[in-house]
Amino acid sequence: MPSTLDSQLIAAAWKNNVPEARRLITAGANVNAVDDTVQSAFLIAASEGHLELLNLTLANGGDVRSLDSYHGTALIRAAERGHAAVVGRLIQAGVPVDHVNNLGWTALHEAVILGKGTPQYVDTVRLLIAAGADPTKPAATDGTTPLQAANDRGQTAVSAALDTKRPPAATTNPAPSSSEALLSAAAAGDANKVAVTLAAGAPLESRDSHRRTALLLASLNDHVDAARLLVQLGADPDAQDDRQDSAWLVTGVTGSVAMLETLLPANPDLTLRNRFGGISVIPASERGHVHYVRRVVKTKTNLNHVNNLGWTALLEAIILGKGTKPWQQIVQILIDSGANPNLPDANGVTPLQHAISHNYTQIATTLQRAGAH
């Protein structure tokens, strides 16, 4: 039986009360202790899709080999529920992918047989395939393969992922052909092919002749599905190419809010600089990406960062913008979010002076209302 502290931790896990769980673990609670239904904080975090809690349990000794009352792993529990982000984290932690529970199913079987074929399950299936799960492995009970089960249930997108042909297995380490196939699939946005090329041995951080990774190529071309798969497997959002672009930095150029949201769970370095010494909010402001700027200001991005030209995001919005509604909105968003309206360029010219010299009356008025001079 679990101790009092362990029982309290299990109760906190069911409630996804991370601060309480952290307090109890610090006090000595065991993340692997199970109750009479063979539930532990670690297993609960996996089955309920509580990623922050899962990370807490893993950081405090979560046993990736632990099994539930069905003799199933944490990965099987997460796959059954379609918790793709948790599945990816457990794969990174080393939970066995093809473990069979006492129902005769692997995680891949459960994702299909007990899944709904929705996008979250498609993501889950792709992750398992990328990690080496065998789509042709028959269930121990009736011999049904994951592909057969998906076809029987009309899960078209899942079937497509399972039926994607794998490139030849790697014969060298790393295999150039598999790396090239991964990069090509990421650039084209073919998430199914990204999965099978990873399964064939392509390194996650493969690079092309310009040192672009698969994640950078997916981000550059705004292929969210492929990028999400790579992120959930642990791809580096900060890997820079020979132009100093990274997956995160190029979102400021493309203005893709969807890609921004996809990359944020990977904890990108918001201080990383591009070849102009800028951070993502600066090119976004220059290009008039209103929705992107509105979202990125809610992160910990430094809105007063100065690039190599001596310009902030506010200055770029004025100097290189067009003064029309998108840039008017961006100036307002930046000021409302804490940008300094009086921070001058390298020559001492203020944003207000630039706005006046460009005859951007509305922007000048906004700046004056904010106390600019």
C-alpha cells in the first residue's frame, strides 16, 4: 500500500495539481508508488495527458518500465487516448514502443483499435511509426494488424500513415539516403514520409547543404503537421543554418501564427538572433504580420531588442513599413505591450521623428499619445 504522502500524490495527479504534486515529491512522495488499482502519479500523468505533470514525474525518477493493471506501459495508455504530445515525450524517455499488454495489443494497436481516427490520433500513429512501431505486427489475440484495424474502422488518415512505404533500412550510420528523404519530406510537408524516414534511421537533426534541419525546412514552408511531429520527437527549434535562420526565427518572416504555436512547446530561445541581429518580432513588424505580432508579444520576447542596424521592432514597423492599417495596428500593439516609444535608432532619430518624416500621421498620433517625443 502507498504511504500517506504517496496517496496524496496520486490524488494530486488525478487533479493535475502540479504545484501540489511538486510539494509532495519534495516532501518524499514516490512518483512510482501505486494504489490498489495499480495507478501511480507517473502512469496517471500519461493516461490523462498531463504533460507538465509527466515531465515532473520523469524528472523525479518516473519508471519508464512500469506497467499498469493491464500489463501496459505508460505509452500504451497515452496512445489509447490520443495524447500525442505525451506519446512523443514518452518515446523520448525511452518507453518500449512494441510492448504488448495482456489484451495482446501494442501502443499502435490501441491508438487504432480504441482511437477515433481524429487528428490527434493521426499524430499519435505517426509518432509511433517514427519511433519504430511495426504497423504489420499482428495482435496477439486475433492477428489483426494496425493497418487492417484502421481500414476496418474507416480511419482514412490513419490508414494512409500506416500504409506509407518505408525507404530502405539504413546501411550506414547515418544513411545519406534516409537523411535526404527526411529533409525532402519535411520541405514538402509530407508528415507520413517524415515518420517513415525517421523509422528507417534518418537522424532527427539531419541537415542539408545549407545546414537546414527538417524542422527548419518545415517551418520555412509553413508545414505545421510535419513540424508538430518533429517537435514532439524533440527536434531542436534553435538549430541555425548557414544564414543563421532557425525554425523559430523564420516564423517572424512567414508570419505564421500556427507555426509559432507549434514551436512554442519546444521552448525556443526567444533571444536567438538572425543574421541581422534581430529576433522574430522585428521582421514580423517590418512585414506587417499583425496577427503574429499580436501573439508573439504575449511571450517573453524583448520588444525593445535592437538589431545590428540599430532598430527595434517599433522602428522597423515605421521605417520599413508602409504606414497603412497593418503597420498602424502593429505600432499600437507594440506600444500597448511595453515597447519604448522613445528608443531612438543608431543615429539618435526617434520613432516619432521617423513617423513624421514619412508622413505617417496616424502612427505619429499613436506615438504622441504614448508620450513619444
